[in-house]
Amino acid sequence: MVKKNIQTIGKRKSALAKATLSAGKGIVRINHQLLDSWGNSMLKNRIMEPLLLSEDTWTKVNIDVSVSGGGVQGQTEATRLAIARALVEFNKKLKKPFLDYDRHLLIQDVRFKETRKPNDSKARSSRQKSYR
């Protein structure tokens, strides 16, 4: 069993998720809500991926995640990353199956929105020119 709490962080764009793993019965909470009542089914399935890959490991622990910033999809990806990192720290044997399934379960996706340039309209587009 877990003698101490394991804390991990997951980031995606501007979303930040902090996961705390402690001894328990397999309860997963996101922002003090049970996973069953959080988001739609696609987002829930995305968060459940590391839990399903870890088979019976996650039923021995409780996972509390606090996530803030960004949009719904970014928060989902950040939560998924934080949960997977916590489970790997709890059970080192899970690292290879997680990396074989999806690299972004353990390694952060560093892509960000490109910043807007000064005196231009958008990140890549330039201002329109008018000759008449």
C-alpha cells in the first residue's frame, strides 16, 4: 500500500492538473467531483485510458485531481497526464505499457498557440495592403 501521498503535475497548453494519489478504494475525483459526473463520455473515456491500462492497480488507490486553466480538452489531457504519471510512480512496471499505448500518457505535449505579432492581425497572417 501507499505509505505517503504521491503528487504529480500534468500540463497541456494553459491547463494545469495536480494529481494526488493516496491509499484507498479506487475513487477518482476531479475538482471534488467524481469522475462519473465530470464532462461528457468522450472526455471521461480519455481520462479512463491510464486507469484501464493499469488493470487492478488503480483500484487500490484514491486519486484526487485539481485542474484549472485552459479549455475542456486541454484540461482533459492535463488530467490524463497527471494520473498516468502518478500511477507510474506508484507502480514502476506500468511505464512500458503506457509508453507502448500512447507516448503522451507520460510525456508532455509542448505545443502551444503561436503568439500574435505586433502590428499584425493574427499569428501567421499579415495586414492587408490597400493600394487604392
